[in-house]
Amino acid sequence: MVSEVGEDEDFAVGEGATVVDPRRLHEAARIAEALVFASAGPVPEGYIADRLPAGVDVSHVMRQLKALYAGRGVTLVQVGDHWAFRTAPDLSFVVRGDEAETRKLSRAALEVLSIIAYHQPVTRAEIEDIRGVQTSKGTLDVLLEAGWVRFRGRRRTPGRPVTFGTTKDFLDHFGLEELRDLPGLEELKGAGLLSGRIPSNFQIPLPLGEDEVAEDEDPITSMDLEELGLLTPGGKEDE
């Protein structure tokens, strides 16, 4: 798959990178391709970089591989700072025809997921304020179990409410590289989501790292997880 570009010296040498023998560049591309292909989920770019020859610019390697697969039945996509192979969007109907029916979310769950995606970090009270109705624990549980929503931290306000945010699995499932790729608000209105309830300050957030918290948040601790019922006393996950 990489032979078309593997002999091009610019293929893996970016700004500040060491010039590497073309054969090593070709091997680096093969390694990167194999690592992503063999993984069941998106692969961190840092993980790939650690396994490539010294001096090779991993970001450049991945961009060129992405270009190589563009227009094929399988494409290489970036999910945050991770990489994965996915079926080309225009061929997804062929693959899904024989698969089990995709999980369907209720209208309430879709609304809550949209609010969390566009307004994170957000608390349950803030979600309810935007929707204008109470949000059941079951709705949030569905999104947490799907792996699309996570507990981000605790807001530095009275009561220290838990904040919610989306996950890399959310980006991966919906074919997004980062939060900036979310549909615009007009598209959401066209889909019937949040219509008439979008506050004036409702904006697409700047992406944060997986473990980053906002300035008004504290990280989730083991004690917090115990309080939320996600860990049993002593630090073991509650099964």
C-alpha cells in the first residue's frame, strides 16, 4: 500500500526532522500502516512515533498515508491525536447492510448529547437549563454506557457539580477529527435539535486534551468516583 510513495524522501521528513535513508522512510510508512491496521481502535500518534526510525516526522508520515488512502474504499482518519482506518463514508451503507442495527438514541438522549458536545464542560443543571426540562439519570447513563460521554471534572462552585464532556469514541463514531468539525448550529436546527432553545452564548468549544480540565474545574479523583458509584470503597471498579 505504501510503495507508491515510500521512495519519496519528502514522504516522512518534515521541518526540523533528520534526513533519513529512503529505505528507512519506506519502512517507517509500513510500520505506521501496520500499527493502525492491527489496532481495534484509534492509535495514538505518540505510540506510532515511538516505533518509527529516529528522525522520521510521524505527523508528516501520517498525513501522506492519509492522502494515499483518500478516495479508496478504506480511508485513514484522524481522531484528535489518534489515527484509524475506516470505511469510506460513501460506502458505509454496503458494510452496514449485514451488520446489526446501529444503536438508536431517544430524542432526549440526542438533545443531551448535542448540548454536551457543543457546550462542554457542562453540568446536569446547565443541560436542564438549556433544554428547559429535567434530564433523567437514565438518559445520561445511556450516553455514558455508549462511551460517547464522560465525567470530566467537578465545577468549582457550591456543591461541586460534576461536569460532562465527550470522548474520543464520540469523535470516532461520528467521523470527526476534532470538536471543531461538529455541524454548525443551522444544521442542528435543520435536524430539529435544540430549535428555539439555543442561548445566545451557545458556541462550539475549543478542543481540550483527553485529560485536560477547564479553568473552573477540578480533576475527577478516586473519591469522586466512589461518590458517583463508579468505584467501590478501596478503589476497585464497581462491576
